Amino acid sequence: MFSDWHPTAPQSHRHARAQLLKTLRQFFEDRNVLEVDTPLLSHGTVTDVHLSAFSCDFRHSHTGQAERLYLQTSPEYAMKRLLCAQSGAIYQICKAFRHEGAGRWHNPEFTMLEWYRPNFNHHALMKEVDELLQITLATEPADTFTYQHLFDVVVNLDPLVATEHELEQAMVKFGIDVTDTAALGRDDKLQLLFSGVIEPAIGSERPCFVHGFPASQAALARLNPQDPRIADRFEVYFKGAELANGFYELANADEQRKRFENDNRLRLALGLDSLPVDEHFLHALEHGLPDCAGVALGIDRLLMLKTGATHIQEVLNFPISRA
């Protein structure tokens, strides 16, 4: 198991990573966005049923009691606390951790770029993400579609009104073989159709932005005031990779707490543990989050596209199997 100590990334990819990081920092310096640093460990964590955080025991707390701490799945909560403290526009390049299996596009420990823009909505931030991709990957200007439009064109149904039966029929039509569809929720079925049918049809020639996800998939985004069935959230896809996930950020502390509580109820219903919410973050929201949009982008995936790598191990020195 420990006999091969060598890095899995070649020297050329280490140089490419260093140059990419230099380019990213210059991109934000040119736009007067401040680089910040926040903790990797936190007392609270994500409650999203689709995310799983690593945890550890801290036995040296000032309370004298052992505490459970969590490695961040993204620096989002801590960065929003800085925004509430009037930091202005900020970005961070950091490690993030998700307790998931390693694969072509994912390593449990990975490098993330996250940034927040006061006075931006998600459309303005999509434009800036597109500019960053053009600079780092020399891409053509991106395509932009709504989630609803793509389902209409590719799957031939309206995801906002389709019945469970219609979603199941579409899964059969497109060869998505699931043994027990009754165990799947509506969003699970939508996600299977999106990842299995729509994602392969977009972003092959140029990046593709998808926005207007269902309100049930809002996460930390605000709902659209013109159509509350959808959230002001976007994702970016290019050459098979989901590169970034962005929000016009929810600023209402009460609504955010309700979403966390609803997540935990759903977790319990699925046989998962309820998780502690980030109270520091919620109290910061009560103080006031500036009107802003934010986005998280996977640097390792960006580097894969830049170098032509076909597996994330090719751009990491020591993936989880050799860590």
C-alpha cells in the first residue's frame, strides 16, 4: 500500500498549477477583490443531504469538554461572516473536504476558489465567471440557458410542473435504470435526468451556464421574485465537468434557519444524522448580509481542463490513495 511514494502529477502540471494560481490572483487584484483566509475547522457544518463533511474530535477546548469539529465543505459560511463585517468584495483559494468517494472529477480533499461580489446579482456574476474562464482557459464566450429551457429542449418536459409519473417515464425513455424509483424524491429524479441526459448535451464546445434551478434546489440562494418556483442560482459546465456553483445570496436569517432545519428533518427521515447548524453564520446574517452574489469553482477541475488531463489524479501530487 505504501510502496509507491511518487506523486501522480507530472512536473509540467505542477508548473501549470502555479501559473494558474498566479493568473487567478492577478484576475482578482485587477478587480480590487481582496484575498482572505478563514478556518478549515468549524463547530457547525452543512446540513444538505447531498453533502457529507469529515469530522474530528477536539479535546483541548477552552470549555474543558471534548467538541466535535467539522472540516469545511466550502468556506462559504465564514466568508459570509466577513461580508457581514463589511469586508467588501472578497475571494479565497483554499482546501475543502467532502466525504465522498474518489473518482475522475473528485478527490475528497480538493482546492476551491470562492468569491463574493457585493452589489452583484447572479447574472452579473455569471458574466464575471465567463470572463475568468476566457482568461484561464481561452474559451469562447459561454452559452447561457435556463434549467427549464434545457429540460424542455432535451428531455421534452417542464421540470417545474412535471408529475412524478412523467419524470419516471422520462427516466425509462432515456435508459436511466433505477431499481426502486419509489425510494427517490422528486429532486432525485430531476437530478438523474439532468446529470444523465442534459449534462452530456451541453458545454462541449464552450462553457455553458445553467440558471433558474427549482426552488427546492435553492440551497443558499434566494428565490426569484418574479417566479418563486425557481431559485437565483447557476451552475457552469464545460467538457464534462461541473466547474462552478453560484448564488444570488439569501440574506434572510430566518429563512436560512428554516432551510437548515428542513434539511435536518429530511436527513432524519433518510436515516442520516442530524447535524449542527453554523450559529455564527446565522447570527451574522441577523446582523445583515450585503446584497451580493457568490460562486465556488473547483481549481483542480479547472486545471484538468487547462492541461488536458483525463483524471483528477493527473493534476494532484498526492490524491487520497497516496496521501
